[in-house]
Amino acid sequence: MGIGLGGFPWLPRIGINVFPVTQTRPARRIREYLTIVRALLNGETITLQGEFYKVNEIKLDTMPAAKPKLYVAAFGSRLLQVATEYADGVIVSPALMTPEITRQKVQSLNSNALDIASYILTTVSEDSEAAMQIMKSYYFFIYQVAEVIPPEVLEPYDVSDSALSGVKKAWRKNDLPAAARSMPDDIVEALTLTGNSDHCLDKLREYRKAGVKLPIIMPIGDVKASIVAFRSALK
């Protein structure tokens, strides 16, 4: 059972404020919700008068045949701490994160009990250059590089903020082909599993070494090629 705060920037578009977090208090919201859900799944009767949720002596009439595990999508330090206290697993990446940042997040949990999951974007093709072009042209990848990924995340991979200027400029003009042409190969390499099957499997091992127990592979392009490439590695 996956639990998170919802996707940004879509939340503001449906009238839900994300910032400032000092007012929206996302960690408190998730903590209260998990308190209720955990109690219900344990067969308990729960009363909670929280800041965001208020329940009075509620209990499930019918228990699930198999108790689901709780996975929290957590990227910030406070939510990661909440995950260690209340969840069975934590999803540390929504799609794009370098192995190094993944390692830092896993280490910050300081827990061997949690199941560490991470979404990882991939394009597999024996034509590595074709795979690279598919990833560079993917609108979600362009958006993340232009608007979301902090420049300092890419510095260990020899990608400077100035190298992103062309991508950001083209994105703001809604010129996706130009953004794709401006995208450095090193950014794709740092954030995704892109290339032939052997290369992608080698890169997946970096995430495994960083602490990811459950890679959630997100294929674009030739989906079948991704399934074939990763099916043995993910058993």
C-alpha cells in the first residue's frame, strides 16, 4: 500500500497548497494518517484528534486476508524519519535520482528493517545512441532536468549548471526538440538506466549497491526490451 503527499506540480492545480511546508506540515499529515491506517490494519479501535485527521473509535468491520505492507514515498529528511517509525518500506525516488543521492538517502534512514524502493527510468536498446535519443526526448525527463533536479545533484557526474542552460531555455519556450538536442549525455547517464542491456544491468547494480532492495523499473521506448533485460536481475 503506497502512501504519499501527491504529485507536484499537479497538486496546486487542484487547489492543494504545497508550500510553505511550515504551514502545510506534510510530515505531520503523513504521521497522523499512518497512525490511523496502522491501527486499523492491526485490528485495533482508533481514536485520534489530530491537526489534519479526526476519528472517533473506528475499526474495520472486515480485515484483509493478507495484511498489506505500507510504503511511504519520502524524499525529505522529515518524511524519511516518519517512514522509519511507521512504515514497512520507503520509496526514495519518484523516478530520477543518481545512485549517489540514493545512497545518501538510504544511509540517512539508519535502518536495516525498511524495504527500500526506488522508481528508476530506463530505455533499453542494443542501439545505445537510439536509446539515448529516446530518453533525451521524453517530456517527463526534460521537465525534471529543467525544473526539478537541483544542479548540485549532478556535480559529481561532471554536469555543471551552465550545461543545463540550453535545456532550461528551450523548456521555457515549450520547444521540446530543442531541449532534447541541448541535453548532455552525462545527465542521462547520471539519472537513468539508458543504453544496451549489459550497460543498463551494470547501472542497476549501482542502485543495488546504494541500498535499493526493490527497483521499480519505468520503461519508455521498447518496453519489451526492458522486460527481457531486467526480468532475471529482479528475481
